[in-house]
Amino acid sequence: MKTQKTELKIKLFLGFFFLSLLASPKKALAQEISLSLYPPLIEITLQPGKELLYPFLVSNQGIPQILKFYLLSFEKGDIFGNPQGFGEKIPDWINIIKPENEVFLENGQTQELVIRFNPPKDTQEKDYYLTLIAETSPLLTSDQNQVQNKVKIGANILISISKSGITEKTARIKEFKAPHIIDSFFPLKYEVIIQNTGESFFKPNGKIVIHSSLGKEKVLSLASQNVISNSERKIFCVENENITDCTLPGFFHLGIYKAKLEFSLDETGKIYKSETTTIAFPFFLLFPLLFATSLLLILRKERVELPLTKKKQWHYNKNGLKNQDGIKNDKKQKKKCLLCIFFYIFLFPLCFFQTFLTPKGKDSSIN
């Protein structure tokens, strides 16, 4: 008996020992890399021959890191504003002057970076797009079993060189569209894609004004997002300071909706416009109603008769009327048909909404 109790105590001790190992992993594994670079985006208009020193701040809120800093250039952005076409060719008048070498940051420490912009007087008047990169270097500590992977964070720099301080900006509406016909229960979304046809980046300032045939008006504000030269970008809308899809609010839409897009480039005077029209109708309810109406018409014109049996036979009297048994059987068939109609009108739409209309959940960009 004592031997069994001793074995049980040993098993319990070993079990708690292994559980404690799993519950308290090494400190290096529990911590994470947490770096930030501020500001994440700067927009500068420079005159040739003028110098500018611009500070950045990098902070470390994770495990200790060795950081190095460098610049990359890019030529354009994708449809969502992410930089593309990175290269290492940086104008010689752009330099990181602080820090000059790698820096070591403990948890909670910050480091100032300073970039000098000093374009000569003969610098070409155009845009220059850069990304400041902060990259971790491999660091192996005494309580760490493996070398961490490299982590990079970046801040985008948009520079316009202009002797007058004013840049020429031109644009084209690549797309402003919405479905021509939609079901009343479906969301009405507008898609806006703007192309930059000039040599300088800009932010569209504008809105989408929607008028319905029922006399209602709704205004969707465009988000102020950068469109760099030689690129086109999908522009979203802003609501309560949150960037969101350009969607007409409401669960049910009915009638004709005329939408007008209007925007200007920053503070320039030219207004760009485009229009689109959408018809909203409850087709989803129309189909089961048509089906039910057709079924009722068929039931009124034709009678569903049961096959003859030995116990009950349908027959007509001299006046062409069915007997009592035939009338009862007709009522049963009508009840079955009414149940089918109830399914198509109520249950089928309910299943559809549950399956297809359930809300679904939703990249670095040049904001």
C-alpha cells in the first residue's frame, strides 16, 4: 500500500514539474520585437539651392536590438498606394547625417535620426520618392537559443523640387463605377480610381453626392490619400475619421440613384467630375412571388387527382361536381402547395441572407 502511494506521489511530482516547464518559457521567447519610426510619412516641397534638416525618431519597445539605417528610392505605387520599383540610386544631395553608424537600443530607448536635403541650384524640377529603412541586425544573447530573423520598418518621403514652390498637378478619372442594376437588399458600392498624369504627387479633395428618385441625398467624403506621379490609385472614403469603402448607407435601397463624383487636386482650382446611375429593385423578393403566383394560377386551372383505389373512387355527378372524398383530397393537396409557397417566400430568403449576406471581415501605403 505504501509503495503505491509513493509511486503516485512521484507521478504527481513529475507531472507538475513538466507543466511548470511548459508554463514558464524562457524570457527571450516570451518577448517580441516592437519597433516604431516616426513620422511614418513626410511630404516636402523644396526649392533648388535650399537646405533642409528633417528629424525622425525610432523607438524600441521590445527586446534589445542593433539597428542600421539606410534609404531606398521608388518610382511608383500600386493601386493601393504601396511603393513599388525600389532601387538603391539615391540623389547625392540626400544623406543620413545622424547616426553615422549602427546603434544599439535597449527596451524603452529611442534614437533620433536626421536626414539632410540640400538640392543644388541646377536640380531637375520633379518628384523624388524615398523610403527610410530601419533594419535589425542579428543579435544572440546568453538566454537565447537562436538568432532572430531580420525585421525592417520604413517611413516614406515624398519630395517635390520646384523653383517657384508651386508644383503643376494634373489627374484623370480612371474609373468611377457602380453596378447599373442591383437588388434592393445588396450594398451599393462605388469604386474610384484616379490616375496621376502630372509630375508631382497630390491628394484629391472631394466627395460623392448621391441623389435618389425618392428625393433623398447622401454625401460620401473621399479620403485624402496621396497619388504619386506615374501611378493610379484606388481612393476610399472616410467616415468618422476612419477609412472605409465608398458604400451608400442603409440596408434597403429602392429606385434610381444618381451619383456624382467631384474633386480637386489639393488647393488647385480645377474640378474633376464624373457621374454614374444605379437602379435598385427587390428582385430577390420578386422571384419567389412570381413563383407563388404561377403556382396558384396552375392550381386554380387544374385539379390534381389521386389514382383510383378500391376503397375510394373519384367520380362526378350529373352536374360535373366531385363527391365529398374528392373535395377532401383536393384540400390536402392545396395545403401541401401552400407549404411549398411558404418555404419559397419566407424560408428560402432567410437561408439566402444567412449564407450570402453575412458581413465578412476586411497594406504599407503612401497615405
